[in-house]
Amino acid sequence: MADLKHVGKMKGNGEKVVVAYRTIPGDSHSAVVISTAKLKPEDHDALMKVVEGNPGQTAFELYEVLTRSVTQDGQNMLVKFHTNGNMQKVPTDSVTMTPTTNDSIQLDDLNKIIAEQKGVSIDDLAVKPDTATTTATAQTARNTEALSDDQLAAQMRSQADRFYKEAARLRKEAETLSPKKEKSK
């Protein structure tokens, strides 16, 4: 099984969570998580699709992808999960990251390792307040109205383009691993 970023569980009760922010500005010992069990099934599936997809796995912080993703009802994920009370602030030492079924690391330890690798303090890993506020404000303003058919169609086309590019990349990678053998006549 491949490593999976941004997923973990709460110490104590083992509740599965997705980590949207590994640290928060001014409080590097806290994170923001989304409890997957408390989501509606369709929102859970949409979130996990984002987490497991290429954008989610290449993002340094998951919130970056959530600000650009929508749920099945067309709402921005980050804004919807926030306004519905699905996001909660927790201590980083209460979250165990589970990149595989056999591996785990405490979120506070992971943050220390990342900070050391980047040569910065743990406080410097946090999202800068002006960036997060600007992004959230822009997303909230954009989501005050439902998407028009034209906007929805444009999003679908954009997703189809991303899927096409991802499929081409995967085919190329598969060919590198095991070239397709030509049939002899």
C-alpha cells in the first residue's frame, strides 16, 4: 500500500481524521482536523477522493487543495466543513498520523522533522494569517451563490482535463515499469 498523507487518528479514541492544517498561526502546538466519521457519506467520499488524489498527495498542507475543491452539492469544501462545524482545533500531540496501516508517527514529531528538514522553526510551518484569511474570505464570497450551469460545466471540463492528464501520466509510468509487449503475427 502506498503512503497516504494527511490522514491519522486521534489518540485515545482512535477516531479517524484528516488533517487540514498541521499547525496554526500563533499556536504551533495545535492543528485543525476533520473527523471523517462525522461527515455525511457523500461529503466523506468527496473529501477522501481529494485526499487520495494527486493534488491532495502533492500538497504540503491539505487546506490548499480544499480551498479549490467542491463537494457534490457544489460548495467549497473548506468553507462547507468550517461552517458546518466539521473542523476542530486539537493539540498536535493528540493526533497520530497513519501514512500506512503499519506505520504511524505523532503529528508533533512529524512537524519537528519537517521543520528540521526545512531549516525553520515549527512556528514558521504554520500558514501565514494573512494568506489563510484572504483565501477563506475569497472562498466565502464566491460561495454565496449557487453555481450556474456554465460554471458547473466549466468545472467538469477542468476536472476531465486533469483526469486525462493524470491517466496519461499513469500510462507513461506503467510503460516505464513494464513495457507493453507487441503481439507477433
